[in-house]
Amino acid sequence: MRRLTKKKALNLVKELDAFPKVPESYVESTASGGTVSLIAFTFMAALAFLEFFVYRDTWMKYEYEVDKDFTSKLRINVDITVAMKCQYIGADVLDLAETMVASDGLEYEPVNFELSPQQRLWQLTLLHIQERLRLEHSLQDVLFKSAIKIAPPSSIKNEDSPAPLNACRIHGHLYVNKVAGNFHITVGKSIPHPRGHAHLAALVSHDSFNFSHRINHLSFGEMIPGIISTLDGTEKVSPESNHMFQYFITIVPTKLNTYKIAADTHQYSVTERERVINHALGSHGVSGIFMKYDISSLMIRVTEQHMPLWQFLVRLCGIIGGIFSTTGMLHGVVGFLVDVICCRLQMGIYRNLKDTSLAVQENSETSALMENQQQH
């Protein structure tokens, strides 16, 4: 009884077989079928190889949300070279609440304003990258995923160099409140004041004013090796001594999460403006470099994503199955058309032969009648 039940179950399973096997005696291999199979296997291998590269690739996903962190401090990373001696200039930050931020994190280093060939090459490389970023925004994804790993050559103070150290490199970082503020470099060292702060500019001669400058690096938030900021490599040369350079910066908090790094950084956009200070012509103001920044209330979350393994396998099966089915259909259609054409040709040849034989028979009959008539 149990054997009978097992046999019935086995027969039921066999009836449900969706992939019945064809006996080899009923299968015929042809040269055309082998050619189509070879082409299909070639296409399968090529597309599977390309699909593997797509699987290895990653892309950046951008999400926007409200920045709810308003209690933390904002870090400003500065590296600016000004064409004035260090004792004549001062740098500090004054925020919207008239709070003066101590500039203890900044260092003043006497350097030469002219760059060495290696440093000039690095600056030109930065400017070229900045130009390409303005034209092709997708390159920012490349910087996020695999940024340039080399660091720019630093300005080296050489005591033995005969060239005078005619510039000052201000570099370091500051921590400020997450409100709008003004980072500036102007004449004289800054001193506290009940209404904010002041600079001791009266002790500096106007002949020594020269606010030509080079922004080696300016970023906000955590320092990330390889990320190129908007103003990196910017150089401004002023022919006038009394000159005001203004940069209006909008900062966007950014949370970066890739397979290599996870960091809280900031991106920013900038608008530049400059003018010569001439009180006689009505152009009033203070000579210097002023960077007025404001912080956006929106935050960008940038995440590097990768194709899941199951999706890669599904796409791979789709490629193999689709090519196999399509080539099978095409081979069947082509074979059918070839059979039809061959059949038509054979029928045409048969008709031609038949017509020829009929014509020969008629000719023979006509010749026989003519011979009979001649005999009579």
C-alpha cells in the first residue's frame, strides 16, 4: 500500500514537470544552430562582463533635511597668504551677535608671496579642477568617492633665501557659533572694544598696504583630505594699496557617508565683490579681505550606495535568459523563412522543368504530325 502511494506521488510529480527532457534520438544538431549558439554565448559573456563593472560601481545619493543642530560650534579652516608683513595685519571673526571670537588657533608665518614652480603647478591644477567642477557638477561625486590623496606643497620659510619675506601666511582653524558672521583680515592687530572690536590701523603706513592675497584653502567643518573647496586656489592681485575684497559665502551643512569615510563637513557657494577705497570719489570703507558667511537651515546627507548582490544576480539571470530566448526565437524564425524560401525555389524549379517537358512533348508531337502529312 505504501509502495502504491509513493508511486502515485512520484507520477504526480512527474506530471508537474515543466522542463520535460527530449530524447537525444529526437534532437538534431545543425551548423546554423551551432553558429547562433556561439553568437549568443559571446553576447552573454560580454554583457555579463559589463554588468559586473556596473555592479562594482557606486553612486551618491543626496537627501535634504532640516538641520536641527544649532548648539554645536562651526569650525573654520583657514590658509591664506597676504602680500603684507605679519606685523601689519590681523585676522579675527565677529559674528552676528557682535561676539568677537579669539583667533588663538591662527598662526602667522612670514613667507614669500611668489610661488615656487612646484607650488605654482599645484595652484594651476586647483584652478583647472575648479573650472571643470563649474561645468560638470557630477565631478563632485568623484571627489566625494575617491578624492585626490596628495596634499598641496606648503609654503616653506627659508631663512637663508636672499629674497625678502614680503608676505604673511595665516593658517589654522577657529571655532565659532553657528550664526552668521564676518571673518576678516585687515590692517593692524585687533583689540577688544565695548562695541565689538577695533584694529590698530593708525600705526601702519598707507604705503605698506597691499591686500593682494591667495586662498590656499578655506573650508568649514571637519577637514577631509582630498575635498576641494570652492575658493581653494583663488588668487587676487591688487594694483592699488587701498582695496577691499569681499566674499559673500552661504554655508550648507553636509553629512558625508562613503565606504571610506564618514564625516560632518560643509559645502558653500560664494559671490565675490571688490572695489578700490577712495574717499574723495565717494568709495568709502576699510581696506582688507572680508568673508561674510551665513549658514543655511537645510542640511544635505550624501550617502554612497552600491547595487545589492541579489539585484546583480537578477539582472544577470535576465541577461542570460533574455539572450537565450531571443536567439532561440530568431533562429526558429530564420529557419522557417529559409524553409519557405527553399520550398518556393524547389516549386519554381519543378514548374520550370514541367513547363520544359511539356514544351518538348508538344514539339515532338508537332514534328510527328508534320512528318505524317508529308508522307500522305
